[in-house]
Amino acid sequence: MRRRTINTAILAGAGTALFGLGRAASAKTFITIGSGSTAGLYYPTAVGMAKILNDADVDVRANARATGASVYNCAAIGKGELQMGVSQNNIAYYAYNGVGVEAFKDKPVKNLRGLTMLYPEVIQILARKDAGIKTVADMKGKRIYVGDIGSGTEQDVLNIFDSYGLSLDDLRTAVRGSSGSAVDLLRDGKIDAMFYTVGIGASAITEAAQTAPIDLVSIAADKADELHDKYPFYTPITVPGGTYPGIDEDVPTITTQAMMVVAAELSDDDVYTFMDTIFGKNLDKFYNDVQNPNLKKYFKVETALDGMPIPVHPGAIKFFKEKGVAVDDSLVPS
């Protein structure tokens, strides 16, 4: 009986030791990156970053999840359902500050942190040539697509209208629904103009311009500066002439940016590993292997904090400082 007890103790101890070794051998952090729909650019961006991370065999592994994009990703980080996500920087600002879109009003996501900016998502204002809309001020009394209720596009429209002394009540019709459906309505003459936040050279705009008389409406430099002063996530940008059929002149407007957001609870070491693996050691793979042409065209480590609207995670701050990128005091979490 005594011998049996001793053997059981030895086996139990051995099992504990083996379990401990097993845990040590697999001590990796697993993160889920929220993206967007599989038809957009957020999804391949998140998938590509996860693959780079996993192929590097570091102590952080990742998978990408198709989601409802910016609003969903920021809210899910607040609830602890995601560790990381892709978002427009205006939505990240609204989420962190508890303002703007309905999902975050008086419900700030205070554990939301920034990682890096990625590429511009330009506010492009499309108008039919026969609608008589040369500036945003000309939209009074017109049929305008303004984005879904509670969407980031709607809030962009409200902000832009405010700078021109307009409101939705000044429109003949404020049209809702998806941006894809709005392009069809514009092409068919059922609306006069629409706001579309998308990368320069978007195929939907190109196709619309090939089949209907369409202009891009500019946002003047003084209005762009006014908007930037009030909302730091807006920055001026120009859509080059020739980008779309029949639009030969450069068109000044403003842009938001796609960015990476992360939960404050993720450790500094894990966030640093993520940043260094993708934007440090494997930057060429990030440019060439991730299926998003905007990254190679626009992303630079040196300017990756330009337009950052929320505090940056300390693990990312460490990475940027090592790369010689200045981090403004306003971006350091309190």
C-alpha cells in the first residue's frame, strides 16, 4: 500500500512537470484582429498582417476576423471581444471620446489605444454635372446621399456641412443606405450628389464616371484648415486630375485615415513584438504580400503617427522611438 502511494505521488509530480513544460513551450499570446467585410480592404490587410506575424514564429500569434468594420471593431475592443482592429481614425476618435456616432455617445471606449496610421481614406464628393453643384454650399435644396444613420459618413457630412453653414434640414432629401447603392442612384439620376469615403482611384467611382456625367466637388483649403483645427483626424489631400474619366483637374478635399487600434490591456511586450515584426523586420513583406495597394503607396514608419487621434499604446511608442519617430506628449497615455 505504501509503495503504491509513493508511485502515485511520483506520477502526479511527473505529470505536473510535464504540464508545466507544455505550457512553457506554448507560451504565446493569441490576438484576434477585427477587420471589415471580405469585399473591402480592411479584411485582406488584417489577414496579411496576421500571416506575417504567424510566419515569423514570434511569441504573438494572430487571426483576422471579418466584422462590421470601424464602429464594430472599436466597440468590440471596449467589450474585450477583440484585442486589435482596423478602423478609420475619425471613428477611433469618436469611440475614445464618447462623441459623434450614436454607438459611442456618452459611452467612451477608454481602453482604446492607437498603434499606427495606415493609408488615407478620402472623402470624395461626387455630383452629377447637371445638378449645378460646384461647392458644398450648392447642396442646399438638393437630393444628397449622406450615409446611414449613425455611420461615420453621416458624421463627416455633419461636420463638413457645419463648416459651410448647412444642416441636413437644408437638403431636399437626405438619402440613406449603402454607398454602393448610392453610386447606382447617382448614375441613374435619382440623387444629385453623394459623399463617399474610399481610397483614391476606387473602381466604383471609375465605373460611375464612365457611364454618367460626374464631377468631384472640392473642399477649399480654408475649409480644410478649419475642419482640421476642429477635428484633428481630418487632413487636406488632393485627388489628382485624370484619376477618374472626364475629371481632368486636381480636386482638393480632406481625408480620414485607416489605422490600427488595440486594447490597452495587451502587454507592452506583445504590442512591441507585433509592431517590430510587421513594420520593422518584415516591412517589405507588409508592402508586397498584403493585398492592399494603398499600403505600399502611402505607409511610411516616419509618418505613421500623423493624424493619430487617440493615445498610443506604450508598446507602439517604444517601437516608434527606436525608429527615431517623435511621439507627441498628447499621444502618451496618462
